[in-house]
Amino acid sequence: MSKVNADDTRVSRRKFLLTSGAIGAAGLAGCSSSEGDGGDDSDGGDSSDSSDSSSGSEVSLLNAEGSSTVYPISNKGSSYWNANAPPSDGEYWGSNDESTVPGWSEFDNTDMNLADYFASLYGFEPTETRSDPPYPTTVSLSHSGTGCKAVRDGLVDIGNSSGPITAELGISDEEASEKYVDHVVGRDGQPVVVSKEVFDAGVTQLTGEQIRGIYQGEITNWSEIGGPDQEIFVIGRAEGSGTDTSFRLNMLGSADASMSGVSSRFGQNQQVAEAVANNDGAIAYMALAFTSDQVPPVSIDFDDTVYKPDKDAENTIFDSAYPLNRDLHMYTLITEETPSGTDMQEGAFLNMFLTSFGQQVFVEQNNYIPLPTKDIQAEAEKLPDQV
């Protein structure tokens, strides 16, 4: 098998070159974040044009940015990649017992470190320092609109989004397919949550029409729908957030539907969860990964089918039939240098998520919905050929 040497691998047109002091320990840890409310400024820094592999360029940092919904998946993957743990490290790899980690056999019980294994499938050699990955990765936290703009502008390699890039950038399906590759890594059964006080007062189920009425300003007090006599504090995500885009599309019928009932907006899921926990009478829409006992999801009745936030229910928000179910995206850019839209470094990293191991550790363990086998296979076909 022909391997790509770290000294002569092709550097992406969008990459940061690894030079002395170019990145700090926080970036290598895979937990870099932008703690603002998700404005338009990218956290990725300045991009660097690259030369062909024949130039002897160094392997570069792979960076991603965007959605706070996709962030738990992407950032955990980045942390695992950068740790590059040996297979004996059960904290990262899990047990090599197939009954414990589904899909372990797909790694052929490798003796390679984690990132070394996945990178080797795309031709990368391990570094001389065994604990270092063949190339580092980092993930910045903003929101979907920012991530999509950052990948569009060549500021990052991967734009994380919980909404379709067509809605985030206001482009057609044709333009999206010509300029971007949509890598779906998991799904989110987007819940609607209420404050614990409202939930404990008996509001454990709402209809789709009631939720629409609340967000469009037609219902303003919980007593109107069987709850306590309390004004409804209506929380929305920042406009440009994929969570906001998906909610408007799936619940209200249009990405630009009116939401006149919203009292306050927040840029990230973490901020929404905190606001719901700290405000009596609140309602919000958010990602599954951020629900808790203090931020409980409600069951929703859509056209006489009740979807419950319980995996074992007959109809559940974890089902693909749930109307608010949505794909979680990692977008890459099609350019003249990379007409396939996904280079070997991106392919190796993305492939890690498209395995039974990746789906369990990065998707399911974050309370998201793993992809069915047929969808994993379809997503894998978007990646470069393995060497």
C-alpha cells in the first residue's frame, strides 16, 4: 500500500500550515470554542493557500467550525483524534469485545493508535512521536450560519451545521450541490422543552398547533392550554442558527416564518438550556444533547400521533418519522484544487464518524440518533477512495 508521507502530503487550499507557535495547546486538545452568541465572525483565523504535494509542504491543521448542535459530536471526535490513544486504552477505544463496542471487528483488532488507524486508511503515516496524531484537528463553536459562511469563504475545512446549507446561505439546491459536499454524520430528534416548574405543573404534552400558536404570539399564558396561570417566556435560537432554521422549516413551514411570540433569543444550545433552567414559565426548542431533568422535553401530538421523549415508546422523538427530526451536517467545499469536495485529510477524519464505533461513541453517546447502516454506506461513498 502506498502511504502518504507527512512531509509530502498535499496541503488543502483552506488549511493552516503548522509552523512554530501557529496553534496552542487548547487547539490541539480539540476543544477550542468561541463563547459569543454566534455572530458572523469566524473563529478559524486566516487561511493559507497551499501548494501541490510535489512541493514538500507540511501536513496541516484540519479545522471545523459552526453549529453548537453538531459541536458535541465534532469536538468529541476531535478530542479522540488528537489523543491518538492506543487500542489498549479502553477510555477511548472502548473494550475490544465486540459485544461491548459494536463494529469493533471493522478495525481488525488493530494495534495502531486511534488517529493513526483512521489516517492510515487514507495513506498517512504515523508521526515519529507515537502519541501525536498524523495531523491535529480543532473545532470552534459558533452556529450553523457562521460555519456555512466560514467553509464558503475558505476559512475552515469543515462547516458544521444543523440546518441545510441552502437555508443557511439562501442558495438553491443546484448551487449547493455544485459547491459543497454534504456529509451527514447523525440525526437529532429536535425536542421542545419547558421549564421544570411548568412540566411539574402538568404540561408534559403539547400539540403541534399549540406550539405554533405560542411561537406566533397567539398563545401567551400557560393557562390557555391547561397549565398554570403564568405568562409564557418564549425562547428562540439566534437567527442564522441551524436549530432555528430547522424549527421554522419543520414546525412553521418556512425558514423565514414569523415568530412574533419569541421573548428572547440565544446563540447556542448551552445558553438556551441555561435560560430554560433559570426561568419559570419558559419554552424552547433545542438539540437533544442539551436536555436534562432541569430542562425536560415534552411529548408532542402531531395529527393524533404522540411522539414521546422516550426511546422505548411506540412513537418517539428518536424516530425518523418524528416531524422535527433533522440531519446533522459537516460540509466541505468543492474547489479547483479539490473537485471532489473532500480531500484526504478531511476524508480520514470524517470516515471516523461513519463507522459503528463512531456512531456509538460520538453520536449515540451524545444523545443523538445514529444513522442506519444504509445511510452510513451512502455517506461513505462521498469520501475519497481509501488507499
